[in-house]
Amino acid sequence: MNKALAGTVAVAGIGTTRSGRLPEYDAYDLGAWALKETLDDCGLGFDDIDDIDGLIINRIPDLLQPNG
């Protein structure tokens, strides 16, 4: 156990969007969609965003996306 982290709190959540071609969404829409899914997954809401210390966003490279 890392004693420096004792007594701290970590909440993890995962959010994704559908895969494939989504021309009706821009990058901002997709990011907001995934963020909402992530917050829902860990029981938080947009009002809690001021308390988030870290956020990792990753996108699937075009080569890995299905040809849809």
C-alpha cells in the first residue's frame, strides 16, 4: 500500500460513443457524449466537474475504425 495515498479517494468511470462513421456529430459532440457516459458510469454529474483532477481521452485511430 502506498501510504502517501492513504485516505484519498479515487472514482473511475468509462464512457464511449458508438463506433463507425458518425457524420451527424463533430469532435465536440463526441467528447461531450463520452464524458456524460463516463460521469454516469461513476455516479457523478456535470455539476461535479470542478472536482475532477484528471481526465484521459483517447480516440481510436482511423485505421482501427470499421469501414461503415
